[in-house]
Amino acid sequence: MASLDSATGRYTLYGSITCPFTHRALLARCARSLESQVPAVLTLPVPGAGGWEFDEPGGSHADPLLQAHSMRDIYLADDPDFDGRPSVPVLWDAQEGRIASHDSHAISLFFNEHPSGRGANLYAATQRQRIDAQIASFDADFVGAIIRAGRLSSQADYEQAVQRVYGWLDALEEQLAERRYLGGASPDLADLVVFTGLIRFDTCYYFGSRCHIRRVQDYPNLWGYVRDMFQLPGVADTVDLDAFRESFFTTSAAGRDGIIPLGPKLDLRSAHRRAELTQA
């Protein structure tokens, strides 16, 4: 990872708004009020034949920094011998002319520690064990189980995966009954990561991954929590439900035929009253 430097324009975040891992980094950048310090260059929402691709110059998804045609060009600018599979997000260091990191967790921590960052610490030393455990559970018991549910052909294995998803959701619903955020008074890194999954659930995973016992909207605490997170400063700019839906249903083959659903429509700006909860 590059050394921390407050110079505006040294770092650029490359990614896609439809990629949940890019979303984690965008939310960390937003939570630390670094949007003007670290610009973001986002690819076209849906991967093309060349993977994550950019618009032609002048387009809304063009790369004004390196004039790349795709994320592969970014990787080649870092390493001319690169022959792997380009991924997002990427933190580009213009001063060094290289990729500082392509790991969403490391990039999020980089933003948290950036000297120009403002707002609450997303990864306080006293909370790291809890945050790491919550992120690990999210990745395994929610995301991993959703992926399995959408791909399995065995009825018994499918049911086991779906029950694992809802076991995680049920536990989170209970946890958020008396606490506004996962760590208490303000969002931390675990909240940002969990939000990326919950905001996509009703739009993408509920039908697309055959996890249709209950929607997030059917959980009072989870639905209030999602709206609370969405309404935090800058977060709405990281969410594009139509793009999430288009990318998910056109790039994931498990049980789908490429038809993009028209809904659901989510009212994410309605009152949530989460601030009334105990903050401890």
C-alpha cells in the first residue's frame, strides 16, 4: 500500500458502481469525506466483452486520467507483463505511476487513515475484533450462502443455503432492535460492508438467487437501518438500483435468462426514526 499523503489528486479510485467490493470502498471514501480529495473513475455499469470497460473520451464513464479503454489497461500501466484477470476496485497512485492496492478492505482502511479524512473512525482499535467477525460472517453466511442458493441443483443443499441466509438476516434483525448501528452511535466499517448486501437484496438476490422467504422490507429493523444508512451524507450517490439490477441479471447465469426485472421500487427516503434508539 502506498504511503499516506494528503496531496489532492495523487490517488484515484477506479471501480464500478455495480461491484459490491467497489461499493465498500466508495462508502469508506464517502464516510471520511474524501470525495474531493480522491476522485473516483467508474467503468460502465455492466461488464462487456473486455471485462470492466470505460466510455469513449467525453462519455460519463470515460477515464480522464489514463485514457484507459478498460480496467486491463490500468493493470498494464502498472505492470506491462500483467496477464491475469483485472478486478475492481483499484486505488491508483499517480505520483508513483502504479496501483497502490486492488483490495477493497485495504483501500477502505487507507481511506480511514487518510490525513485529510473527517468523521468517525471506521476501524477503531477497540472494535476491530468485532468488526472483523461481523464482516467475516457477512461474507460467509450471507454473501456466500446467497451465491450457493442461486447455483445449487440439489434441493436439500439449496434449502440449507437459503436457511443460512435467513438465519443471518434474522440474527441481524434482532441485533438492530436496540442499537442504531452495529457498533453503536455511528457507522463503522462493518456497517458499510453490510449495507452493500442489504441494499441489493430485494432488488437482486430475493428472486435472482432464489432467496424469497422474506424481503429486507419485511424486517422492521433491517428496513429502517437500510434507509438510515442510505440517507447518510453522500451515500445515495453510491447507490444505483437500476444499474445493480441490470448488471446482476445480465451477467449472472444461475437460473436466469437475461430478462431484467422492472422492480421492485424502493422508498429509501422515508422516515426511519433510527436515531431514537439506544446508542450504546
